[in-house]
Amino acid sequence: MKAVYIESQGGVEVLQYGDLPEPQIGLYDVKVRVRACALNRLDVYTRSGGRGRNRDLTEPFILGIDIAGEVVEVGPEVTNTVVGQRVVLYPAVPCGQCRFCKAGQEHVCQKRQMLGSTLNGGYAEYVVAPSINVYPISDSLSFEEAAAMPTTFLPVWTILIKTAHLRPWHTVLVPSASAGVGAAAIQVGKNAVGATVIATTSSPEKIQLAYDEGADYVIDYTKENVAERVKEITNGEGVDAVVDHVGASFWPDGFASLTPGGYYGICGVTSGFKTELQMGAVFTKQVHIFGVSMGSQESMREIVNLANRGIIRGKVHKVFPLEQARQAHEMLEGMSFFGKLVLAP
Ligand SMILES: [Zn+2]
């Protein structure tokens, strides 16, 4: 099969396009003909070895976490899907044995594997995954839109729905709306909940796109003071929840914008991972600060259910043929886009 793989870590030049053997399925696995695989910042770290992802590669490794396609083969024990089914894949493969897995908190499993990160992923014509990772998608959802969803919507869902219990009368702050997570957070806040959404972004074009996604207010963080604007918009009350996928550069504004009793979810630190925390404010304002990495299978089911009904959908900026993975990675590192970049093997 055609695949894009790495045999060593480094710049975009380590991404090689060529032929690899097709993966074989086990008793409980499915084989999926990949139709779309969305790029993720984690792909860059796995490719480059940055952010603690240095590793020795003993054989060609296939990146690609967010995968949609058609089931082409099922293991003899598989009962939940059939050949020909259009599906999107839950990317994490928990160990199933640790105390978190046993408690139904498989998304906290510290031994979990991940498609495209520790298991071969979707930069290829075919991928194999456990059948429990498969979620059917409706014909109204394109493969590209579906592939753009798991790693963007799962952390957002965990923050806003599972933890902050966002309600229509709440307000949520979404920094950097142009990132996949940003667009997902606007949609969950607006379309799934009906809350008020304040987004930040950096250019007139992106501001319009953030409004198009459903934001009620959009702040240009290059020209305006975010914390002050949030204060004005919320009549001094602050926001009930923050979806922080940006990290250090956003923290001072984000934390200052949080209402007493509010929820501050951290699901990414693209701009840096160290900051100063006013510990006194944490208990006097009685705020909740918490970390989220992905989400549970239950959250995945709820997300796909809403997507199949057209209420939320992955935001796709551009689709590249598989052999242009290097160009796609260059664009991903350049940050000049709105939504997800997708490979179509
Ligand atoms: Zn586990």
C-alpha cells in the first residue's frame, strides 16, 4: 500500500512517501481504507522528536491520529461493524487492565496506545484498529469533516460538557479560534449548548471565519487587550469556562477573564508550557483549573451522534493528496489557516 512514514525523526524531509506492506487484522480488529486523515500538532512532535517525543525507530512508522474511511475487512470476532461501513476512528487504544480503565476512565489510562503516535496511523491507504474504536458516520458527513473531529472535539467536549457542565446561560472564552480545537470549541459552545461564545484570533479574515463558525464576539488579540474586552462584554462578570489550547502566552488574559467558580480547562500548550499561577486567586475565586488530554469513548459517541445529525462538524481548511504530506506539515507549522489540514490517501 502507499503510505507516508518516518524512519528517523527530524524536519519535513523525514516524511517519506512509498510502499509498505498492508497491515494484518487480529480477531477483534477492523481494517479501514483510509479516505481522510487530519493533521495534528502531535504529528509534528512525533515527526521531529520535540516535546519529549524522542524515540528510536526500529521500523518505518506511519503518523496520523485522526482517521476516517471505509471498513474493508473485519476480524472473525467483530460484531459491531460490517464491511462497507463509513466510519471515524477513536484514536486511543487503552490498556483495558489498569485501575483507570477498570473505572471507566479509559481516557486517563497511562498505558494507552494511540493511532499515529505509538501505533501505525492514517497516513496510508489502510489502517488497522480495534473494532471498539470504530464509529459509523452518516452520509451527510464527509470523510474530511469526520477526520477533522476526534482530537479537536474530544478535549473540548471533556472540558465544556463533561467538566464545566456548560449551559445556555453561560459564556465561554475560546482563544485562537483558527486552530482546529478553537473551531470545535466555538461549535460545541454555540451549536451543542447554545452558550455565548467569545473567541480570539488575529486577522480580519480569521475574525470573519470565527463569526461564521458561530462566535458571538471575536477579539483581535493583536490589537485589543483580551482580558479588558472580556470584562466589557460580560459586564465585569467574566466567563464561566475557558478552553485553553494555547498555553503560556494566553494564560494571564485567560485566567483574569474567569468568573468566580469558573472552569479553566487546559488541553494544549502550543505557545509554551510554563507560567505563573496566583495561588491565592485560585481559592478566593474558587475556580477549577484542570488538564484534559482527549476524552472518553462515551464522549466520542456523543460527538459523532451530534455530527451525524449535522449539529457539529469538523472544520476543514485544505485537503492534500497523501504524497504532499511534507507540504501539509509545512503549512501546519506556518499557522496561516483556519481549521484542519487533511490528507486524502
Ligand atoms: Zn489502562
